[in-house]
Amino acid sequence: MSSSAQGESEDSVSLTVADTRTGRKPTACVECYQRKTKCDRAYPCTACIRAKRSCISPGPRPPRKPRRRNHYEFHDRLARLETHLRVLNTVSERREDDKSRDGAKCLACLGDTAEFAESQLWLTAVKEFNTVKQQLYNEMNELGPWPELNMPFDADDLLVPTLSVNNGPLPHVPTSNELQILWKTFLERIQPVIPILHVPTFNTTVTYAFSDFIALPPTTKALLWSICCMALTSFSRDEYNNVSYHEKDEMIALYSRQCRLALLKANYLANFNLDTLRCLIFLTMSSQSLHNDSESWVTHGNLVRMAYKLGLHRDGTEFDLKPFEVEMRRRVWWQTLTLELSHALRCGLLKPELPSYWTTRIPHNVNDKDLHPDMIDPVTSIDGPADTTYCVMACEASKILLESDFSSLEEALMACPQSQGNTQAQSVPAAAYELLTLKINLRLGFLERCYCKASSGPIYDMALGLRPSIIRIFKNAMISQDSVTGMGEEFRRAHLEREEYFQDSLEKTHPWFRWTAWVGFRLRVIYHLIGQLEQCSDDRFVHRTWCLMERLYTNHEALWNFSDEAVMEVAYIILRAWEKRAMQLISNSIQATPDEPKFVKSLRLRLLGERITSTGPDDMLLH
């Protein structure tokens, strides 16, 4: 008996020790647990000894269940899955939209090539443009060719002398004086609008280039060539003639060619960095032509993919980069994004081709002197005007447009016939337009109050004009589908009012920043205006059109570049159109001797070499 009790005691002690080792509190014995009595959890326990019962210790406890995972991990995982789901839904919706569109209605012939577009507004404009152009060509063929007269290839008569004019050999490297002038012009006119360079840091490179331009690395050399191209683009022809004896267009072509050669030497498609992207941004903007928007859009696609490859679509804070590098990456990405949005809309595409997921934030409102490469503290925006104020507001405007549903906006702008009589269908586009206007007024208005002051300088005046300009453009584009007047007349009226507003804005802009309108001008604007002259019988409307064309020829020097065949062709058509206008005024007894616009006189002088003796020499030339 004593031996059995001794065995039970040893077992109890071993269990107690085991429970102590595991760090778990021992449980009550089996008898106490069944009788619901208090157990001192010592084996044998006191209650069992007093009741003379055998104290049976419980078996080993089952293993504890694993602790439940933190709910924050599940929330994070759920958020990632929802993000992926939204991306997939966006792709599927885009595919469904592409499938739902009628393929024949998405193609338009621009020249000899059929081009795809998503925007019905753009397709309508292209069809109108093709119709007008064909009518003008047919009329030109019926009237016969122009008489072959001697062209006045004289430097005093030609606005743009040909390359054969002996002005001295064209330089392959800008002189120190020319480089200083172009760099100063760049800082005054380009940097406030496109602040993708950090001027205090890049000044060292420019100073070195003054003395030894040839020794620079190919990428840096290409960047300097592109800076020279942008500076030249911002000059008017008269301004550039005051600082150089060469022709502006010749020098832009030369610097652009040198820039491309330097990029090829650097093998830029394989070896690219932020300087390469800066160079391509400047080169793309300075090389835009009057004709084809698709060329700029295709070229800019390479730039977008380079930016994607460098990771600019993700904010630099995600990569633990230095604050200075984070800020400069933001500036380059947002300028790339803004250009891509502009090129896509000009090509009739409602959605720019961008990475499906990007997180790069808008740059801060700061001065370049407050940034340096070794800074540790994060960059913070300052209140009041700064070097990047216009850039910040332009980026915010681009962000608002990217967040908008352009398909619904376009329905609101065109007032599609299929939505007439359907209140629900009309409410969606109208709500999209109202939401866009509200966002622009709230967000850009807030930035205006924080960063802009009316008398701070011309660039801040231009920044203050962003919000009313965007709202005015969309408001003007709200074309009502009138069953009486028809879509064509309403479209032409809206086009005329929009171009008049553009010219008003251009003439109010400081001369340093008028290049922002020059690089976006296209020749099809003139074709549309000439088409209005052919199709409209309202004398007041026709008079407004002629006044607008005179303003266009006054404000855009590219229309006087007769080395471009398309520009010369348009000038010939304008001269024919004025002959018809003069005959109409005489036949209607409105004017016995119609007053010929000054720009028409200048066109006749340059194209036909006709000397006009009825007016003085100052009245013949506009430039």
C-alpha cells in the first residue's frame, strides 16, 4: 500500500514539475473537477486525502491553438486584392468599350492614311477638315493654276530667306556669347514653365560649356543642344535677328540635328537617365510641326516608356531616395504625363497610354535655391509665389483631367443625338461636366489663393489664367444639337469663338511666354476657317473669320515660312478666297473698293511678287 501511494506521489510530482516547466498553471484533479469542489492542485490534493479518495491527476492538456493573425494583415491583403481587381475591371471595361464601338466609325482618313481615334469630337473635326480641303482643291482645279511670276528672292522682300542666301557658314558649336544669351533666355522664358532642371546644380555644367563645349559627355551635350532649341523657339524672329545674323529656323534645324546626333552617340535607347528624358522633352516640344500630331504622339511614347523603366511612375519616397532626387523625379514624370495627355487628346484618344498604376505625387511649390542634392529634410511647399508655381498648377489641372471620364465629357460637349429625349442619358454627361467644373474651381482656386499674387510677375499672371481658360474652353465646346441649324454650323461657330479666345489669351500673354501657344498651333485651324468662308453666308460671321485670320497671321510666324509647301498652299487658297470675298462685296454693293487686309497684301507680295503702290511700305509687311 505504501509502495502504491509512493508511486502516485512520484507521478503527481512529475506532472507538477512538467506543468511548471511548460509555464502552464496545473489543473484540478479528476475527482475535484467532477464534484465541483476546490482543489489545491497538489497531487494528491488535500480534499481527496480528507475524503479518503484516490486522487487522479488529469492527463496532459491538448496543444494550444495558434493565435489568430493580426487583422491589420488581412486589411492590407484585402486592399491589395481590391487594387488588383480595380485594375482588371478597368482593363475589361476598356476592352468592352473597344468592342462596343463601331470599327468603321473609329477610323478617319487624315491625308492618305486611315488613323484610329476614340474621340467622336476629333473624328467629326477631321471629317469636316477633309470635306473642306477637298472642296478647296476642286475649286482650285476649276480656277486653274496661278500665273508663273518671278518670286522675289531678295533678302529685303522674303520673310524667310532660303538656305542659299550667303549669311556665312553655320556654326556646329555655339559660341560662348551665343550660349550665354540662349541660357539666359532659357532661364527667363522656359524654366518658369518647365522647371525640370535644377538651375543651381546645372549652372556648373553650363559654365564649363562656355569654355569647352566639345569635351562634354554626349548626353550632357545633347541636353544643352535641346536647351538651345527651346530658347530659340521662344524668340520671335525679330528678337532673334537682333542677337544673331543667322536665321531662326535654320538654327533650330541645326541645333535639333546636333542634339539627335549626340543622343545617337550616347546610345540613348539603351543608356538613358533623367538628363536623357529632359533632353527628349525639350526636343519634342521644340520640334512640333504644323501638320501631324501623330508624329509627336508616337515619338513621345518612347519617352513615356523610358520614364516607366526608370521607375518615375512610382513616388521616390517608396524607394527611400533622397528628398532632392524625389522632387526632381516628380517634376520630370509630371511633365512627361502632361505632354502625353496633350498629345493623346490632339490625336483623338480619350485615354493616354500610361502605366495602369502610378503613385508619383505632384511637385512641391518651392524655390530652386532651397533645394540641394545633399539635403536630408523632406521638401515642403511654401506659401506664396515660387519657382514652380505655374508647374504645380498645370500638374494639378492635368491630374483633374486624368481623373475625369472623357467619354462622358465628350457626350456633354457634343450633346450626342442618341441621348436626346432620354433624360437619364443626358444627366450622366451633364453631371460629368459639372463635376469637372467643380473640381477645377475648387482645387485650382485653392492653389491660386495659396501660391499666386496678381502683381508678382508675368508667369504668375499666366498661372492665374489657367483655371478660367480651361473652364472657358469646355464651356465654349458645349455644342447644342439644334435641329434647325444643324451640327455643322454649331460646330463652326464654336470653333470660331474658341480660336478668337485663344488669340485674345495669346495677345494678353507676356512676350516671354507666347511660345506656349506657338508650339501648339496647327495648320488645320486655317483650313477650318477657310471652310467657314466657303460654307457660311452670314456676312457678319464671314467678317469675323477674316479678322481672325489676320490675327493668326500676325501672331504666328510659322504661317510665313514658305519653305513649307503646305503653308504656301494655304496662302494660295487664302488669296483665292479673298478674290471671291471682294467680288461678293462689290456685287452686293457693300463696298465699291473693298479694303484688302494687310496680311493678304503681304501674302500677294511674297508669293506673286506684285508691288502695291496704293499703300506705303509699312502697310505691306506685317513683320
